[in-house]
Amino acid sequence: MARHSRKNGMLTARQVAQMLNVHINTVRRWDVRGVLKAYRIGPRGDRRFSREDVALFLANK
């Protein structure tokens, strides 16, 4: 699945957490609070983050 997420420019919460050097729960909390936009996919509602949204988040931080 990681290969697929790289292909379409979407990142998992774990990948975002590693990029930003924060805990995965922090990334999830930012989604809930609206700080970082997540897209829910699949029947389980897995979070995916666009590379562009993460770049904007870093630029505004």
C-alpha cells in the first residue's frame, strides 16, 4: 500500500509523523482539530494526507 500512496501523492499518518518528527497521535489530533487536512479512504476510514497540504502546513508553521 505504501507504494500506492507514493504514486498518487498521498501519505499515511505514519509517514507524515516521520516527516515532521512527531508522534502519529499528534498527526491524528491535528486532523481532528482541523490543523492538517486528512482525507478518509476505504471502508475503515484510513487517513491520507496530500503532499501539498503537508508542504503548506510546514510553510505556515
